[in-house]
Amino acid sequence: MKAFLILVLVTSPTSFKYTKIPIEKFTDCDAAFESKATWYDNPKYKPGNYEIWGFYIYDNKVIAAHYCLDQDRNFLL
């Protein structure tokens, strides 16, 4: 079974793009996401300043959402 991780990447404050990444040896969508995404600690975060404390990135872009599909475009968990 072919599986794909779909990432929604933020490209500017008002736009985003979808990136389709083939996943070899698919087990589950969370494992696929964690193998491709990198956690980034927000250096601007301080308690009480309303900044988020971190986020995931891929290809130097913030990941807004993710999901997985098989070759027939069925959603995978």
C-alpha cells in the first residue's frame, strides 16, 4: 500500500501550500508526521506574553495541519 503524508505549510501570513510526501513502511499518520516534521522552540516565548511556546516546521516553513492518504485518496489514521 502506498501512503502519503500531506502537510499544509504556511508560506505567508495569508497563504499556505499543500505538500505531498510519500511514506515508506507506513504504520500510522502520527509516526509519519513525527518522522518528517521538526519541533522548533519559539525563542520569543516567555510566560504571559501570549506567544506560542513552539511549533513544527518542514522545509523551513511552519506546519499548519497534516493528514495522511493512501493511493486511492482514502484517509489513513
